[in-house]
Amino acid sequence: MTIAAKQRQLTAALGALKTAQDRLGYVVGRGRTAPPLGSEFETEAFHVEGCLAKVWFVPEFAGGRRQFRADSDSAIAKGIAVLLCEICSGQRPEDIVQSSPVFLEELGLTQHLTPNRRNSLGKIWQKIQDFARGHLA
């Protein structure tokens, strides 16, 4: 499934929820159902600097595709990171570099985040983009 298709699918799921609180609940729920990374990844090598919450990000390259995983000690930060990782995992670097998480703003999700959580979203997105740029053909 393409990034655009994944974004449309997420947009449909979030758009069906009536309130911003319900949408944030959905994000938190996605984070809670994602498996933890494991203590071997909760190290400085995978720590996302600049986030108030502890956030870990694991980029991997397998079979010509990028895979991303994330974890956090904050339910909202983890949910956001997991959503971004799910959208970009399995995609070609060219497609990742050309994409944007602006659809989260269009759904009204980011304006209900604290500045620190918006910062976390931006840091994770930057790490995804940087990893993809590093694997451009």
C-alpha cells in the first residue's frame, strides 16, 4: 500500500471520529497496541533528542524497503510516532522524501497537541526523512 493510500485510510478512520478527544484517543490506542521495542533499543543510539518525553526510533533497511519502529514513555508521543512509522514503513525512499505529515494538521490532530508533543512529531518525521534521504538511489 502506498503512503497516500495509508494516509487516506488513516484519514478515514480519524475522520469518522467526532471530537478531537476521540481522535487523540485513537492515536493513544494505536500506540498501546504497538509492541515495545525492547530494552536493547532504549539506548542513546536510538533516543530522539529534543523531545520532552523519552522517545526511541529504530530505522531499518531490508529488502529494498525502509522499516521504522518507535516507542516512548508517553502514550501520545508513542501513538504519534507509531502512526508515522506505520505510514512510512515498507516504502521506497523516494516516496518517503516526497511525502508530508500535513494530513495530520488537516484532521485537526496536531493543534490539540502540546508544543512539546508537536516537537516530538517533527523530530520523528525528520528522522524518517533523513533515513530515507540516506538511502536514495
